[in-house]
Amino acid sequence: MSNHKELIAWQKGIALVKSIYELTKTFPREETFGLKSQMQCAAVSISSNIAEGYGRIFPKEPINFLNIALGSAAELETQLIISRELRYVSEVEYTEMSKQNNEVIYMLTALVKSFQK
């Protein structure tokens, strides 16, 4: 793999960012600097940390950044649940976003395991 942009996990992370930005457009105005901003930051952090990890030279560094990306994905899952509980998103929207996020989590977990071998 020559760079992070070839990773399906990174590509799906970018798609997730776009979906989260689209989803949060409908959030109440008072959430502009609250939940909306946190969700957008968490989503952006996923692909950003994949890229940063792949930009590192030392073998153990990518694992650290992939773990940070996993943490951001877990944070996003929690924020999606809160959004559903507050009725900012429908059950259908929650299910779709959660599915996308879980795909990324699965791929990140596989990447971490491959680096640990």
C-alpha cells in the first residue's frame, strides 16, 4: 500500500464524514457548538488519524493512531445514540449512520491486528 488514500477504511471514513455533515445540518441551532460540532470533529478525526498513522515512519506509530481513530469512532457512536435519544435523528438515520460507523470500526480493528502480527 503506497498511501492511506488507498485504504478502504480511510475511504469509508471520508464517506462517513460527508454523511455526518449532511445529517447534522438539521440539528437545532443551539447545537451548533455542542453536539453537532462534536460529531463532526469525531468523524473527521477518524480518517485524519488513519492518514497520520500511515504518514509515520516507525512501525509502532500507525497502531497508536489507528487506536485513536477507533476511539473517535466509539465517541461518534455515543454521540449518535445521544442524537437519537434527543430526537435530532430518526431511528432510520441512526441505524444507517451506526452501520457506516461500525463498518469503519471493523476495518480499523482488522488494520490494528494486521500491524500487531
